[in-house]
Amino acid sequence: MNIIEKMHQFKDSYTSNEQKLYQMIIKNPDLIHTFTITQIAGFADVSTSAMLRFCKRLGFNGYKDFKYEMDAWLRSESAQSASDNPLQKIASSFSDAIMSIPEACGDGLNKLSTDILSSDKVMCFGRYRNKIVCDKFRMNLTDLGIPCLVASDLLSYEHSEKLVDSDTTVIIFSVYHDMKSYQRIIEEISSITDKLWLVTCNIERTKHTPIPNILLLPNISNNFMAVDQQTVMIAFVEMLTYILRQK
């Protein structure tokens, strides 16, 4: 019995927190390969202890053993799904995701560009790997003569919050939108400016948020691979930069 079958075996007896973890991991098993136990728990909006109990329910001593087994399953799935031309499959996966951005964002790209051009300041928030996206967008804006500040951890979030006024555009880049640790900061910023934006790939975590403007990017995976969502974010940034340049 592989790890996915093992998770399915207990699906009718999970606690509410275990059910959150189960649903998230089944949809995005590649998260386990990339993120720590604390980050995974945060994405599912549960405690680290709940994640550890989930691992033990499945018969593992801890998260390390669970991750090892999941990595083995992911490698096995990739090997079974790879065709004679695996590079073409990889290219198609990224192409499908990027081509879906204009439809997914609708008029949001134009509205965000208008907010940026009409603001006296632009700030980008992004933790962990999302900082790469923030840094890329800051470089693009600098090339256009638009100053941009980047905050990439809780301490810099707190300092940046003090610089926000009603004419500031704040963009939060967060693939899975885990804002529990800085909820107060976001609520404070949302009370100051209505030019607060979230760019994410996680629709479930956008239902109860004080952020007035949300752009939901495509979250695409298949049996062969899951598209690196930071890559989709970078493509989004390039599209937004193009619109700004045209205006």
C-alpha cells in the first residue's frame, strides 16, 4: 500500500484538522517535498502538533518519515508518467499554466496597474520563496522609474506598515496565502488603503480575508508534475509589467 492509498484508508475517520491536511496534501502532494512541517501546517491552517498527529495516525514516527515516503511516491509517479518525450510534457505543463493567467485574472491586471500608476508608493510583501517574485517585480518597476519597497519577513512587515498611507499600493505575493502569523498587520493596512492586493494560487484561503482585491492565479498539476507556482507568479509579474509599460 502506497502513502496515498494509506491516506485514503483513514479518510472517513479523520478529525477536522486531519481532514484539512488530507484534502490539501491529496490535491498538492508535491508540497511535502518543498516545505517544512511548520509551513505545511500553516497552509492547512492547523497547528504543527496536528500535522505530527496526522503523520503518526498513518503509522509514521514523525514528519521526516512521512516526507521520505511521500518523496518516494512522487519519484515513482514521475517515472511511471514520463513518456518518450518528458521534456515536452514539462513544457506543456508550464505553457498551460501561463496561458491561463489572462483569463484567470480578468480585468484585475488592468485595475492593479491603474492603482500602481496612481500611487505615491508601491510596496510588495512576500515571505520565503515569494520574495523572489517581489524582488523581480521591484527590478521591473525600477526600470520603469517606479520606486518599490520590498518586505520579506515579519519584522520588515511591521516596519513597512508604518509607511503605508491611503495612497499606497500594497501587493502581497503568496502562493498558498498563509497569513495567520501576520493577520494583524494585514488588517491594519486594509484599514488605511483600499489599494491592498493579494496575488495567490489558493482559493480556499481567500474566503475570509480583509484584503479587498484578490488575483487568483491558476494552480495546475497533472500526474506527471506540479507546476512550480513561483514560475507562474513570475510570468504574472512580466504581464503586469508589460501593461504598465504600455500605459
